[in-house]
Amino acid sequence: AQSVTQLGSHVSVSEGALVLLRCNYSSSVPPYLFWYVQYPNQGLQLLLKYTTGATLVKGINGFEAEFKKSETSFHLTKPSAHMSDAAEYFCAVSPRGNTDKLIFGTGTRLQVFP
Amino acid sequence: SAVISQKPSRDICQRGTSLTIQCQVDSQVTMMFWYRQQPGQSLTLIATANQGSEATYESGFVIDKFPISRPNLTFSTLTVSNMSPEDSSIYLCSVPRGGLATDTQYFGPGTRLTVL
């Protein structure tokens, strides 16, 4: 069965610092991979996704993630944090050939300090 | 992307009552999904709502507790029945968009339910 592990339920960075949110997956075949963001009291918004092709994926708000098959990872990064990035971030996977179901990680809450 | 609305946005309910949550999409979709997000936790898929057939429930969720309707290709409802405080959660609907190879799930804003 597929699963997603997000290391670190809370991450704190200073404004302007690098953001690194970790996501590892467990799957017999590389799945489709997603990062979603949830701002306080709001629904989920898609940040970026990897399905095929280039392994470095760029998303909205300056975020990007790199699919590393050898490490079964899909870490999310942003070179310079902004106060508005404070939110909950969820990594999710869906099996190839069954792209409708999503399996979510437990989420990482990002805090950004001035 | 998809425009998805949910009603109500939030509600406070008494134990033992039921609440029906509505999900409306701006265009026709084959599948709609219902997720639950318990306080401080991640999202868990409750069921897949198929138009013209019974909903498909995930392990741990049953139709008697979470009946689902899917009367057409743009609308679905999820009912939380005989509620208890443990049902306090955010309930979200989602739809896939983008074609088979690159389907992406788009989520509604959620319904925040508090059961007293």
C-alpha cells in the first residue's frame, strides 16, 4: 500500500530564509506526487504536482519540488520565505493509473518569523 | 481549475442530529470525492461519489453514517448522521480535473462542523 511521510510537523524559519519541507513516499511504482497548501480557515490549494517528465517542478508562489526516485522523495523548497507563506502544507500521492484517489501526509505547519 | 462551492461553510450541531453538506461544481465531472480532516490531522478519504451508482466507501466509513447522494454531474451531498463530538471535523469535497494522465484534485473550501 502507498503511504506518505512528512518529516517534521512544524517548521519555523525567518523571513528571507530557505524553506525546506520534507516528503517521502512508499510505493512499488513511482506515483503522481502533489503538494497542497492550506491557509488558516481555508480549503486546500494546489501548489505543484509531478506526474511525468522533468523531475524539478515549479509551482505557484515561488515554490518548487524535486522528484528523486532513488530517494523516494519529493521535498518542497522555496529560496526565500515570506510572511504570507505561513500555512499548513500537505504532501500527497496517487497511484499511477488511478489518479483520482489521494493519500495525504500528516502535514507540516510552516511558521515564518520576521 | 475548478470552481467548487460548499454549503454550509460551518455549523454547530447537537449530538444525535444529522447535517447534510452540499458540494456544487461549476462543470460536469464524473467523480466527486469527500474527505474528512479531523482537528490537527491530515485529510482522509471518506468515499467516492459516482453519478448514477452507489458511492464507494473507504475502510472505516459506512453508508449508514455517511450517506451520499449524487443526483447529477455537478452536485453531491454528504450527510453526517447521528453525530457525536468525534465527528467534529472539516469536510471537504474534491473533483479531479485535467485528463487521465495529469488529473489534479481541486478542493472545495470545506465545511467546518462542530458537534456539541
